[in-house]
Amino acid sequence: MTSLDRTLAALADPRRRAVVDVLRRGPRAAGDLARELGVSPSLMSRQLKALREGGLVEDAHPAFDTRLRIYALSPAPMAELRRWLEAAEQGWSEQLAAFKVHLERAP
Amino acid sequence: MTSRVVVALRVAASPERAFEVFTAEIGAWWRPNDFFRFTPRDPGVLSFERGEGGRLVETLASGKVFEIGRIRVWSPPSRLVFGWRQATFAPDQDTEVEVRFEPAGAETRVTVEHAGWEAIPQMHVAKHHFPNHVFLQRHGEWWRGLLEAFKLRAGEEIEQ
């Protein structure tokens, strides 16, 4: 699997996408994520593991408590995804530009 | 999530003429590209069946007709809304394109808004025939929401 495949596989599950959506609002501890999404801590732990392996989230210990893990979205795959997003916008931009040329050329 | 792809530009024509050329002549101005591949086969020619309930279809070289979507709003000269499906979409996935034609002085501002990309279909659908990057491009909207969290550039308009 490429890193892209892993990223996609991690996001194929709608429940994991929900975790990503919560993390968009800011870093969270696993327990907080479980509470916000109404799932068990063990299920949350599995989902975070899959997201971590997909490169989408990373975890860190806050300085005041080494037992606590704080999860945050990882910027690494985002730069790659940004290029695809730009291609999406580019697709419609090109179509509209072609439309304009065609329209203004005809009498 | 409510993010979407929005692109706009101005054309030197009346809204009436812009609407007419957009719909009646789409086969002449549309440029097939990877992002807008409807089927795994070679791109065909697009055409609108005029009026609400009509279809936007792609006619392939083999003569086969692929239905991209039904026309949901046909309000010349100001507004056009149609469904948009590509062959690899999951059965429950549907997206919608709205095109608006607004007077801007002697010209017309044409805005395309493509919404409904939230759901990501199962991997096996995406892996079938289509390269990954095309799969991801089709989910640009969902990614856009994600990227906004990273304060990256979002949305682009060409204004001419």
C-alpha cells in the first residue's frame, strides 16, 4: 500500500471521518473524543489507531501529564491533498474558460 | 459539512445568450479531462435535453448513452440545476451542479457551484478502473472543509 492508500483506507469508514471532523475544531484527548461522539473508549482507541496508521492524526503528550495523549490532525497528508483539491477547482475553471472562448468567438 | 466547489467568470454576452450557448452547445465547448471522466471509456459528447426532467447525457463513440443527471431546474436565462453522477459513484451518491447567469453591466457573470461531495464511496468502487487521484479529485469538497482547518487556500475564482 502507498501512503495515499493508507490515508484513503483510514477515511473509508464514516465513523473515522466523524473523528476527523471533530479534530478539525482542535486537538482532543481520546476520552474527550469518545464522549463527543458517543462511542466506547475501546472503539475510539481502535479508530484512532487506524487514523494514526493512515497518517491522518498524530498524538503527543502534554508537558504536564505524560500519561495523557492528545490527538491532532496531521498536516503532512494535507499538503498532498491540497494539490488534488486545486485540480478539482481547476477542472471547473477550465470548463468555464472554454465556455467563454466558445461563446465570445461565435457571432 | 456544507463546503462546495464554486467557480465564476464573466462573459461578454447577455444572460439569455449565455444560457442558450451553455446548454445547447455544451457538446462544442466542453473539454474532457481526467477530473470530469464520467465512464472508464474514452470521453464522448455531452448534450442537454432541454427543460426540467430532461437529461444531461454523454454519448460515447460506441453510441452508448450515459446519463450524467436529470435537469432539476430549467429557468432561462438565470438558473440551471442538474444532477451529476459519474460511473464510479456509489449507488447512494449524487451530486448537484447549479449554474447561475447574472447580468453584470453589459456582460454576464456565470457561476458554477458543485455541491454534494461529502460522502466518500467505498474503496473498491474507487479502485475499479480509476486511478486514485481521480477518486480524490471527486471529493475535493470534503477535502476543502478539512483543509480550511489548516488555513490553506480555499476557493478560487477567476474574474476576467
